[in-house]
Amino acid sequence: MLVPLQGHYSFWLGRLSMQWVPYDNPIIVGAFVFACSVGLAIVAGITRLGWWGYLWREWVTSLDHKKIGLMYMIMGAIMLFRGFVDAVMIRAQQAMAAGPHTAGFLDASHGYLPPFHFDQVYGSHGTIMILFAVTPMLIGMMNIIVPLQVGARDMAYPFLNSIGLYLTAVGAALVMLSLFLGEFSHAGWVGLTPLSELAYSPGVGVDYWLWALQISGIGTTIGSINIVATIVKMRAPGMTWGKLPIFSWTSLSMSTIGITAFPILTVVVSLLTLDRYVGTHFFTAGLGGDLMLYKNLFWMWGHPEVYFLILLPFGVVSEVIANFSHKQLFGFTTMVLATFAIAGVSWSVWLHHFFVMGQGPGVNTYFGIATMLVGIPTGVKLFNWIFTMCRGRLHFDPPMLWATGTLFLLPIGGLSGVILAMVPADYEMHNSVFVIAHFHNMVMVTVFAEFAAITYWFPKVFGFKLDPTIGKKVFWSWVVAAALVFIPMYGLGLMGMTRRLSYISRPELQPFLYVQEAGMFMFCVAAFYQFKQFYMSIRDRAKGVHLIGDGEVWSGERSVEWVAHSPVPFYNFAVTPYIHQRDEWAWRRAEGHVRAKPERYVDIEMPKNTAIPFLMAGATFVFGFAMVWRIWWLGAVSFAGIVALLVLRSFIDDTEYTVPAADVEKHEQQFFRHRDAHSPDLRPIEQAGRGVYL
Amino acid sequence: MAFDQTATPRLFEERTPDLIGNRTFGFWLYMLSDVIIYAALFAAFSVLHTHYAGGPTSQQVVEPLHGFIDSVLLFSSVWLLGLGMRSMAVGERAMLIAFMGLAAIVALGFVGFESYDFAHALGKGESPQRSGYLSIYFVLLGLHALHIFVGILWMLLMMVQVAFKGLTEPVVSRLLNLKIFWMFQSVIWVCVFVFVYLLGAVG
Amino acid sequence: MSQTENTLDHVEVQLGSVAAYTVGYVLSILLSGLAFGLVYTHALPRPVMFGALCGIAFALILLQMFLFLGLNLNPGHRWKTAATVFTLPILILMIVLTIWMFYTLQLRVMPH
Ligand code: HEM
Ligand SMILES: [Cu+2]
């Protein structure tokens, strides 16, 4: 059944051998030394502080949605950094290798990365950024905010929530491992067939890519199911659909895409895996395989996936703009409808990624027009935000800066998308860096919104703000950097530069590449400020910006999550709030219920910690590793381990514990004392009284 | 919702979670994602179903009679599990276990019969490696058979749990999920039967 | 367990009936038998056969959806029905658009 392989193979170690350790490549060795020293430093630090037990009890085994969300965010941030390093390498190579007379270093005839290595960096950049950086951060945000916004104590399935996190982490870990053991896919983040078939990629790179996508994709599907179920089933009393806040609406639409699109990824990845492992002919170049079927299936997932990335940011921007304009969101209903219109249309546009395949003009027209239609709901949203800001009391704190930034990025990226949706134009521009400029512009919207969300909700979760002065520096350096990198890219695309080039044959393009390089420098500055922002804010959390309140942090908050205390206690709400308005907090503030306390406290059921998700992650990682290296016995053992753990879990019945009402009360009293001692400045808000509510 | 400005508003209200409803809803969503998996495979099938690459054609590969026998077996298993669910609803654990056992045995017949077909085809050299058509043929049928096999194991697990734990809330919610799983497999089988077996035989 | 009774009172536990399952079962076998018979006896010319088989498949799916899965609008099932109804167009788009694009593709780039 199995395909014959080239090269060394043994029963116990599969394809693994010393030949796969890239000890002769100075860049990778450097990265390895760096990673090891950071890893060792962290381990040593934790051991010295004696934090292992704490980490195990409070984080690794926790089913608390806020902690899981935070772990998602942290993982996303680490991967964002890794993807950024890849980007720096790509840009440096292109800037160095423009024209036949450019010098070559380290085995490369031009620049410093030989083509095969460059292609791996390129492939990992895309894969990491989309699937392991931006996506986990979005899911982390939903994890933290959605239960709070619907007034729940946790997600619908806390256990699955943890599994979702760990599956994504396993995928990320496999990608990281590929750097030091073996290689990564050189077939781009889209895994171009037939290049990604065994005949043309005989190494393990594509296998790493496949298993990382497979495992994390399942994690994302599970996570999406959890969010939808939480929103449909766990809403607080009184919260009818009309009162569901906008961020939760966008989470719902994003997660519906997650549930419906990610299974297709599972399919396309499985079929390619079968091609590579058992020699079937789905996408091969002969014996009845169809290369174009791969593109079709991949983009059937891929396009909804890119809207998966943008819908939630729309929700963040809506929340932030309403907050910092001190106004109700303009056109709420149209906003929700537009969100779902985008999600719906995303099921009729995927062919725009391969207009040039050769299908008939009727088909292309259908998909081209459907693609352009997306511009309409997007435009509706843009106008709604502008009207929300219109005549508002605008405060440009960092979250608002990021949100306003997206208002500029969105039309540029959207319109360039509409240009690409015109079939004849796309025939010219397909696979040029114009496309890259388009989607980076769009993904920048996502990233900006993520930073908006982080700065906006940080005090909600931790009880103190990130330093706004440094925050503004982060923002402005990002803006400059993004402009320098991506605006020249549009020009380069129109001048005919194609994507995925490790060598650019036209020296006249070099000035543009240098401008981009300057942009990369600014990105480094931005990254520096970002680190500084976190470091300084956490170090100085006790000084000045420390805030513990009844939610209120920015003074314009509106939705339900602010009804919970800041920082949010582990049970979220001592007693579940009854929801009267979509902007419940704004309403409570206007009605003077800011400090209302429940008459009595009740026992609370909370999910118990469990080590099973973590153990399952371990088994899954071993499984992925075994499959990449084709170590069949290890694959079988680890798979059996996964199943055994699941069965074991189904026999454990007391998965919850009770927090007695008295304990809840004690906790709340303590909080109130703390608040009154530390945040007297919060009182005026209460006195603002009626009339503030718009 | 009209808010009465004069009365003191209700600001807090505890609610009791509906464990069963929550779990079956999530599982239903999961099954919908499973349906999408099949839909993607059927989309692939629609492209590959004529890609014989000089190998056997669909008329040579599929046996509509076997497909029909498979259908009868699967529908019977579904029916038996349905009866089991009725026994559960009235709290008859023994009957529930018996019906589940029967459903599992009949389903085992289904898997056995299909495996026999697979073995036969492989014996004739009709392997998934032969052509694009045979690749998708084996994957579609194989995935469905795998689901049925997993369902059988799940039934065994539930028989143990019903016997030892009784009809507790978690056990009942798992049983309901099992039912949803099984009935979805039946719906999917309809598509496999009609589009792979029957239309394959028509050509 | 004392909890058992309340558990079994849950609407979703009480969903479905012996009659519904049995009718669904018998009709499923009859309809699939009909489809099989049509194919086995080559009763219809090919295009008509194709239509007839699709029709039978459609009927079977609906039948099982209602009688086996109990798709309906009562409170226990409302959201499941809604989710299913929203998924259907996606399934259709996925398959029909694929058929369409590959049909026109084959005409142009893969002359047999
Ligand atoms: C108004 C909305 C949009 C339109 C009309 C649009 C249109 C297009 C078109 C036609 C292409 C294909 C270009 C080609 O390969 O020749 C494309 C590529 C792409 N778009 Fe968009 N797009 C829109 C929004 C977005 C959003 C919101 C995102 C992500 C957040 C996004 C991400 C991408 C990506 C990642 C690719 C290229 C993938 C690749 O080939 O590697 N787009 N877009
Ligand atoms: Cu697209």
C-alpha cells in the first residue's frame, strides 16, 4: 500500500537520520542556539522562581476560558515573532538579489539564501502568519471576550476549548521543529500541486506542512463549534438576539465560517497526504489525478478562511469606535446584516484565486461579480463606522488609533481586491506581487484590529492599562512601516514583478526593494516599542495607570463584558446579570446601576482542572512527528494513546466543582474593599447619571 | 423589550444550564462539519468520476446489488438504534443495551460486507493507486465505513456505560449524540448509494 | 440515581417515536429498492434515469431528515434545524459550482 521512498529508511526511526539535521547551515545553527538559550533561560527562570507547580495548576490544566484565551494570544504572539523573522529574511534576500551583478554569500549565487532555502522561508512565513499567528490571536480574543459578552461563566464546552488550544499549539510546534529537524515545505503556504507531490518534493518538508495544517485545522473547527454553541446556548437571561453585542455577532459569523470551511481543509490536506503516503491519484500529474482539483478544494477553504480573518476584526473595530466616540454604534442592524452577507458571499467567490485556470468565461464572470459584491457590505460597514464617529466625542487612545487605522487600510485593500476581481485585469496581475500587496493590506486590517483589541481589553483582563504613550509610538511606527513596505509593492506588481522570487532579474526594481527594506527597519522599531510597551506597563503596573473598577476603564464602554469586574474574577459574574439592552453597561451607567450588588450570592459550578487535554496534546505531537517521519509503530502507539485518553475522559463524571455562595461573597467583598481603596477616581462616572446614554 | 422606568429593574438572574441541550447542539454542529467533509469529497468525486486513466470503469467496479444489501443493513441498524432510543426514553436499560447490541451487530455486517467488497476489488487489481476514479471511490466508501466502524466501537462503549453508570445526564447526552451520529451516517449513505453505486452502474 | 427521571424528561430524550422510526425505515428500504430496481433492470433511458435517481435521493434524504433526525421547529430542535438549513446552500454551492467550472474547463483544456 505504501509508496516507495528515496533514501534511508529504518523500522524504528522511519526516515529520520543525521542527514536531516542541518548543522552545516550557519543561519539555522544560529537560530537553534538562540532558541535553545531562550528556552533554557525560561526553564531556569521558572525553576528558580519555583513556578512549575503554579503553571501546571493555574495554566496548563486550567479550563478557564480567559486563561485559555490568553495562552492562545501568547502562542499567537510568539508565532507572530517567528513569522516576522521569516519576513525580515525574505525582504533582505530580495533587496540583496536584484540583478545579475549582485553579490552572493553562503552558498547563494545572489543574496544569502539559496532558492530551496528561500522557498522554505517563504512557505513558512505564509503558513505561520495566517494559521499560527493571526488565527490563534483571533480565537484567543473570542475565547476571552465572547463568554463575558454573553454573560456566561465559561464556554459551552470548556474541555474541548482546551483541546482546541493544544491542537493548534501542536501544529505550531511541528512547524517550529521543522526548522531544526528536516525541512519545511518549499511549495508556498498554498502547497502548489504538483510541486507538493512526492515526486517533486521527496523530502519531509511538505509532510510537516500537511500535518501541521491537519492538526491545527481540527483544533480550529472545534474552537469554532464551541463559540457558536456558547453564543446560541449560553446567553444570559434577557439577552435576546437583538441585544447580542456586535463583537459576539462577528464571532458568530466567523465561527460559522470556521465550522463550514475548515472541514474542507481537512479534506484537501488528507487527500494530498494520501497521495504522498499511499500513492493515490487525486492531484498527481498522471493516472487520472487532477491538479486543478487541488486548487479548487484548497480555495474552497482558503477564501472563506481569509474572511474568517477579517470578520472578527470588524467586530473589534465596531466596539472600539463606539467606545471612543462615546456614541452608540451607528446602523447596528445593517452592520450585522453586512457581516453575514460577507460570510455568505464568501461561499461563491473562491474561484477568483484561479481565474486563469482555463474555465469558461461564464464561470469567471459569475465568480468575478460575486467577488465584487463583497465590496458592498464592506462599504456599508465603513460608512457605519464613519457615521458613528461623526459628531462623537472622539478620544484617540491607542485602541482608537488602531481602529481608525483600519478605516484607511480597508478601502485600499478592498479596492485593490475589486481590481483583482475583474477577470481581464486579474489575467495580468495574477501571481504578481500586486496580489501580495492586496492581501497584506487586508491582513494588516486584521493585525491592527488585534492590537486595538489587545490594548482595549487588556485592562479588562488584567486590571491595568498598557502604557498609552509607548502605545502611540507602536502605532505610528507600524503605520510608517506598513506604508513603506506595502505601497511600493503595489508598484512592483504593476511593473510585473512576480511572487515567490528568490532572485529578481531586473536591477531597475532594486530602489523599490530598498524602500521596502527601510520599511522593514521601521517594523523592527515597532517590534521594539511593542516589547517595551508590555515590559514597562507590566513593570509599572502599580504606578498611576493601575485600575480596579466596576468594569469602567476607558469611560466610554458599552457592552456586557464591562459589567464584570476588572480584572475579571475567575467566575466572571458572581451572579449572572440580567440583560436589558444591547449596550448593557452604558445603560446601567446611565441608570445609575454601576455599583449595584445582587441581594444574595449563590453557589457556582465551575469546570474542574484536567490534565487530559495536555496529555492528549503530547500524544498528538508524537503522532504528528511519527507521521512526518513515517515511523509507523510510533504513530500507532500515540494514536492509541489519544483514543485511550478520550475514552478515559468519558468515564470521568465529576468534571465540575462548586464554589459555595459564602466563598463567592467573600471574594466579592474583598474586591469591593480593594476597589474602594484604590480607585476613588471612578466615582464621578456614577454621578454622571441619566442622559449620558445615547 | 420594553423597560419599565419606574420599577426597580431586575439586574441579576441565575439560570440553570441545559447540559443535554448544549451537548447535542454542539455535536450537531460537529456533524454538519462532517457533512461538509463529505460534500468536499463529493465535489472531488464529481471531477474524478470519469478519470479512469485506462483502468477499470465505474461499471466494472461497482456492484449495485451489493450497494442495496449494504443499504438494507445500514437502515436496519439505524432503525434498531432508534428503537433503543425509545427504550432509553422510558428508562428501560436492558432493552436499550439489547437494541444497541443488535444495531452494532447489523452494522458489523455492513462493515464486513464492504470490506469483503474492498478485498475483492483489490484482488482484481482495482486498487486506489490505479486511477483517480478508484482513489476517490475508495476514499469515499472507506471514510463512510470508517465512520460506521467508529460508531460500532462507540456503541460498545455506551453499552458499558449504560450498564455501569446508568442513565445519568452525561451518559444520556452521549447516547443522544450517538443517535445523531448514526442517523447522519444513514443520510450520507443515501448519497453514497445513489451517486457512487447506482449512477456508477449507469455510467 | 435520583437525577435520572428529570434527565429522561428532557425534550430531546423524548424526541422521536417508534412509529416515526419504523415508517422511516420501511420507506427508506422501499425507495432505495426502487432506485436499485430501476438501475438493475435498465428501466429508463440514461438522462431520465439520472433525473429519477436524483429525485429518489432527494426524497430519501428529506425523509430521513424528518423521520430519523427529527428535524423540526420545536424548542429542542430549533437551532439544529436552523444550522442545517444554513448549511444546505453551502453544500449545494460547493458541488454545483465545482461541476460547472470543471465542465467548462474540460471543454477547453482537456480534449479527450
Ligand atoms: C473587498 C474584498 C476583497 C476582494 C474583492 C478580494 C479579491 C481578491 C482576489 C480577486 C484575489 C486573487 C488575486 C489573484 O491571485 O490573482 C485575492 C487574493 C487574496 N486575498 Fe483578497 N479580496 C478581498 C478581501 C480580502 C480579505 C479581507 C483578505 C484577508 C484578510 C484577503 C486576503 C487575500 C489573500 C490571502 C489572497 C491571496 C492568497 C494567495 O494567492 O496566496 N482578501 N483577493
Ligand atoms: Cu479570495
